[in-house]
Amino acid sequence: MENYSAGLIERSNQLYDELVEKEIIPEIERESPEVLSTKELAKVVGKLEDTVDELTTTIESSKDVSERKQLRSARKMPKQLLKQFKDFVARKQKYEQAMATFGTRNSYSKTDRDATFMRMKDDYMKNGQLKAGYNVQIASEGQHALAYDVFPNPTDTRTFIPFLNTIENHFFTLPKYIVADAGYGSEENYEDVFENRTATPLITYNMYRKEKTKRAQKNKFNTANWKYDEETDSFTCPNNQQLTFRHLSHKTDRNGFSREFKVYECESCTGCPFRSECTKAKEGNHRKLLLNVKWEQQKEKIRTLLSDEKTGEIYGRRKIDVEPVFGFLKANLGFTRLSVRGQERVQNEMGFALMAVNLRKLTARNAT
Ligand code: SF4
């Protein structure tokens, strides 16, 4: 889409310059020399229409055959470019509409503008599939769906906070523990639960399992294993060099969430025998270490919670709670695809489907 727009901008600028240079139309007032806005493109269309109309009138009033021939040939270019600029206006409007539909998404489906292209589970031939769809979030307990919502963004991480808002605003007060898998474990999400909700997150993060492996714990180039000295605020590397604190750095992601890092730098990596294994820094530069204090503290809290017998056991039940709801929906009710389009309708259909899951479950329970 961006390339498409860049092409349109370049071509329209080029043709506009040509029209002004050849004095086919007068110069128009522009807001920016780089891009012709839709309004400015429409103005060019108006000017070209004037030029073409003027030439047509002159042709019609002329009695001289060769003059008429000459004028007709002079009208050819503005006429062609009039068509071209009308097309630019239409394309630019379409592009602007599409950008408004995208919102913060990377794609949308033409057959359902609320849906986004997402990677679905591989088919039976193990082919990855990119299909228009929605991201359905469910909150469950005892294998009953208690709350749900439908999102256009494919990643679970970014559905977490809005889904908690949905639950609080439309369903019920949040329970004491919020249990979710590593797909939801992010600094932003932990911060939201720890600071804004009256609940405790039992949510792992991506490296949770890996950092517990012997290999990770024994890797001497893993900075998590480096000795830290609080007094001097420095780390000691395998070559016994100090990495001292230099400055703070902030990184803001595309959704506007900002993270703060403490940047440490090794005093000297010059001549270090471990250099090639330890850093990719250019010769003359020294190894840097970025520490996100908040993230480290959050992970520490999560590790404590998950290693605790009671909360660890609650987390362990996650798989046998929410997964069966999806399993029941697909395998028992055969609900593998939506039959409607548009977020509102999809929301309704999902509501009916989940209600059916709950009723079947309830009926089965009452029958025993
Ligand atoms: S490369 Fe630098 S930081 Fe890494 S072990 Fe050597 S001296 Fe230490």
C-alpha cells in the first residue's frame, strides 16, 4: 500500500510539473512541494478541464482546417492528462479510505473489512494458511465460557488489556487471579494488572522455560549469570571486566508503550580472549548491556508466584480449563468457521456458539 502511494505521488508530481512547465495549466497553490493532496489533485483536474474546454471552443469556432488540426493535436495531451488526473483523484480517495479502514492493523479483508489476515493453523498437508479472521478471546472457569470478545489484531498480547476492560465493563469483577499463557506476558500487560487491577497475574513470559534450562544457567556469556554489584552499580563479565552504568535509554514501540533501559558498557573489551563468543561489537567498541529494571522485577514476581505451590497449581489448571472450551466448540459443535461478516455480527454469532457450549456442558452435568 505504501509503495502504491509512493508511485502515485511521484507520477502526479512529475506530470503536474510538466503541465506547468509547458504552460498547459497555471501553477496552483500547494501546501507541500512533496505531495499533491486530493484537493490539489482535484484543482489540477479543474484547470485541465478549463484548458480542454477552451481549446474545444476555439476548435469549433475556427474555419481554418489546418488551424483546427493543429488545435486538436494541442488538445490531445491535456485531454489525456485530464483522464490521468481524474484517475489519481479516485485512487487517492480509495487509498485514504483504505488507510482509515486499516487503523492500526497491517491488513484487512476486502470481503469483510473488520477482519484481518491472520496465520491460521496448518492444514492437513502442513501448509501454513493466511486467512481473513478474528482473534477470539475467552475467559473461562470450570470449562465454561464466562466472557468473550472479538478482536481484529492477530497477536494475543495486544488483546489482553482491552479484554480485561471488556470483562470489567460488561461481564463481572475480575477474579483474584488472572491466568494466561506466555503469549500474554509482556511488560505492558504485567504493569496493567499489577498497577491498575485488583488481581494477581499468573502469566508466564516467552523465555520463562528457556531461562530455567541448565544450558541457559551455565552459559557464561548470558548476562543474567553475570555478577552484579549494587554499590558500584556494575556487572562483572567472564573476563573480569566491569560493565558500569552509562546512561538511561527509552524505547517506544509502535503502539506507544515506552520502556526504560539502563545502559551499561564494558570498560575494555580490547584484547579479550572471549570477544568473538561474547559480542558482535565492532573492533574498538565495547560490549553493552541493556537492563530493563521494571521487566526484570516483574519477571521475578511471576517466577515467585509460579513456583509457589498454591498459585503454581492454579496456573497448571489453565490448559485443562480454557482449551476444552475451544475443543468442544470445534470438535463437538463443528463450529470451525464463522458464517457472518462484520465485527458486530461475528460478536453475536460467537456469543450464541459459546452459549451453546455452556448449555451442553450444563445439560451433561445435570444428567449425571
Ligand atoms: S568481550 Fe568484553 S564484556 Fe565480553 S568477556 Fe570480553 S571483556 Fe568482558
